[in-house]
Amino acid sequence: MVRETILVVEDEPKISELLKLYLERDGYQVVIVADGGAALEAFVRHEPRLVVLDLNLPVMDGLEVCRRLRKDSAVPIIMLTARDEEVDKLIGLELGADDYVTKPFSPREVVARVRAVLRRIGQAPQTAQETLRAGDLTLDLARHQARQGKLLLELTPTEFRLLEVLMSHPGRVFSRLQLLDQVQGEAFEGYERTIDAHVKNLRQKIEPDPQRPTHIQTVYGVGYRFAEHPDA
């Protein structure tokens, strides 16, 4: 059985070695690099299944690494952030990171996040329909593709799964915690606001006017719903 490769980008040796120990114990192959420039090179060389990315890195910071990876790849990215990096955390999510873990953290939590993200990517569609439609928006679950008319949309795995959940239940209101549970596989309390960043990213990609969304609607004080389209 071929082990999936995880790229850990972390400049603190104690943290990176601890993550390597726990990830390898869970059955993954782990590649460690200590700066942003090396991360891009290692990504091309090893083609990892997932990237664990610290924000504070020498040579090139984690946000720039995330930005560059997202230009060419939808690989899942889990960020490692410090408690006082709320702004960078939100920027990272807006750049397309799938999740974050706040330092100090338990390595078991990181492993759980990695496992949940990879399990979600490998899941077969849970709906009986293979294609979901709303106006000119089409979600092909079998091919894992999203299109706006004929335009192929570049969605991250988290964005795709979030759109699948919402489109599968038009008109239903989901709380942030419910969406987090559906999208990440587990609802990690305190991380519900990550959904806001993913919704913002999705709106930028699927809404004609993201400031006046017609697909993903906010239900203030509750969460989000996907609008019911008569031609869906």
C-alpha cells in the first residue's frame, strides 16, 4: 500500500519532528522543510497529498507560499498559526487554505485534521445525484468539477465540499457549526468562523456580484443557505 505524502513546512525543529512522529505513526509519509522557498521546491518534487504550513517562515512567509500554491494547485492546506495572528489567519483562509490549527496545539489534533481533510477528499458523493445545477452553475460530483456556464471554476477541496452540501439542500439553513461538521468531517468548536472565509471565497467565484449574492444567502444570526432556483 502506497503511503500518502504530507509536506510539513515548519522552521521549529521540535515542532516539525513531533508532527513527523505522529503523522508517520498514523501511516503517512512525511517530508519536512524549514522555509518557504524550500516548500515550493519540495511541493514540485514530492507532489504531497496535503500541506501543513506554518505562517511564520524564513525566506518566504506562509501566506506567500499559500498564494503561490493556489495559483496552480487545489492541494489541501492546513495552516499553523499563533494566537495573535487573527488577521493573518483570515488572510490565509481567503487565499484558499482549508483549515488552521492554533499554536500551542496537540499533535493529535493536527493528525485528526489531516485525517478528516483527506477522508473528505476521498469520499464518494453522498447524494444520489451526480450533477447539481442552479441557473448556469453546475457541480459535477463524479468528475469533481464546478462550472459557471462553460467556464471551469478553480475550487479548493473545502470550497467544493461546502458548495456540494449547500446545493444538495436548497432552501435549508445551515449553522456554521453544521457546515463545519459536514465539510471538515468533524465540528471543531471555536473554528466555526472559518466557514465565513470559505463562503466569501466561494461568492467571489460563483456570484455575478459577490456583494449581492444570489446563490449563497446569509441568514443573519443563524448561518447560510443556498437559494432555491426554479430551474435547478
